[in-house]
Amino acid sequence: MKNLTSSFSISQKPKPDDLIVSINSRKEILFNKKNKNFFHKVPDQLPSQIFKIFEEDNLNIFLVEELKEINEECEYLSKKFLYSHLNENSLILISRAFQIYDWIYKQKFCSRTGNKLSEVREDLSKFCDSCTREYFPKMSPCILAAITHNKKILLVKHNNEIRTLSTVIAGFVELGESLEDCVKREVFEEVGLKIKNIKYLASQSWPFPNQLMMAFSAEALNDRFEIDNNEILEANWYSKENLPQIPPEPSLSNTLILNTLKTMI
Ligand SMILES: [Zn+2]
């Protein structure tokens, strides 16, 4: 499955050779244990609501609610069992399917008036009759920052649920802030370092719950860091040869760390 292109429709119906993904109300996603994938043939009995979420050449992919009947090769997987099946393609699929599911089924009310919003429309918007405001789904922009100095990379352990992995500095973009200013601020807040030569590398949608991750590298002006104990458990400079355990593929932090090591001068 390559070149998944985002596309949305509430009116288009599946052709026999299209594919579906299915998410239930516990936000578990249907997984085929035998083929190890999240795409399924269009079943005879479809739920009443069905949304096109991708197109790929002549093939469309639809999001549907829980299927009444599934065969024994399939099961609904919860988030904690998903990680081991994530790769570049399944992450793109899951990221869009989960976020569209949340938007359609969980975002029901206008934040100004408390009025019930319309059903999702063909352009993915919802509408509030009482204040005439149009709503579109939201995502949260986040930066990742790999900091280098003298052929070493700074990796930290965050004070969160993933305490065993060493990774890059990360943080949410503040309202009104540019990405570059966010990188500077987060690095200074978390480890007290001033930086230069901020370079953008790549981005990735991350659906737990709705981040758009954007990866940067930068050089520290000196190596004397001072950690913010609320956010960071420990920080260290690492050379290529003595890397600690880092986040696995297909996470963007993995790509950023490996790429930074390759280009480190
Ligand atoms: Zn309203």
C-alpha cells in the first residue's frame, strides 16, 4: 500500500474492490492477524455510516464503524497493542483514520454556544446553527529538536510514561509562535541551552491523540546544560558509538536521531 492520498467524502459509496478500515466505539481498530494489516475487503453488511478517507490510484479506502460480524482472522486492537504493528504506511492510515473518527464521533458541540453541531459535511466541516460558525478538525503542532555540539548529540529522558527511552527535546507550539521560536524556547526551557543553525528535517502525523510532529536539528553554543526537573529526568551528550536506547521506527524521533548522527560534524 503506497501513496495514500488524503481524500474525504460522505456521499461516495465503495466499489467491490475498494477497501475499508473499521474503528469501534472503544477506539480499537480492526486488524487482520494473518495478513498483519489494517485494510479489509468491503463486507456484504456495511454499517450505515461510511466515509471515504483516502484514495490511491483507482482504489478508495473507507472508514466504517464496528462491524457486526468479523471472521476469525480479525480482531479489534486497542492502542497499546498497536505500537508493534506500526510502520510508515500503517501509521499514515491509523493517524488519519483515528483523527477523523474522533472528529466525526467525539466532537459534537459548539464551543461558543454549547449547541449541537451538524453532522460532518462533504468538506469535513461541521456547522453550528445558533452562531453560524463552521468548525474543522484541529491538530496540535509539536516540535522535536536534536541538539548537537562537538560531534555529540543531546538526548534526554522525559518525565512521562516512556521513561526508559532517551530521545530528543520535544514540545507543543505555543499560540502565535513560529516553529523556529518554539525550538529555541523548548530547548532553553528544558535544558537551558542557547542554539544556532536551526534546520528543518521532516514531519509526521502522530495520532495519540492528534499531534503534527516537525523535526529540527540545531547546534548548541556550548555544552553546559541545566535540566528542568519538572520535564526532564536526565540529559546527556552521546557520541555515535555510545548511543542509549532510542525510540523505535517508525517514530520521527528515531529518524531525526539517526539522521542527525549521520550528518553530525
Ligand atoms: Zn455555535
